Amino acid sequence: MKVNEIIQEALRLPATARFEIVEQLMQSLDKPDPAIDRIWGEEAVKRLAIVDAGLSPTFSADEVFG
């Protein structure tokens, strides 16, 4: 069965069944990747060091959301 056929069949289902399909598909895509987590961790440390060194401007919450 082709993707478009699967989608058309799914669209004929009740909303609760479509929601369950979407939930399961999203969970299948949301798998942690230790390599990506490590890279983001390293990036966070670099960015914090830049801010701590005063090399990047910072803004208060009032400036951002005010």
C-alpha cells in the first residue's frame, strides 16, 4: 500500500483513532540520540562560557517579554 493510500484510509477513521495513529507515529520519531544530546550539551557549555565572559549581550525578562 502506498503512503497516499494509507493517509486516505486513515482520514476515514474516527477522530479518536486518527489521534491514536498520530500519537504512535510521533512516539516512533521521538527517540533520544545520545550523539545529538552530547553535541547539544557541548554547545550549551560553549554558549554559557561566552555569556559568562561578557562576550554576548544579555536581556532581562522584561526586555524580552515586555
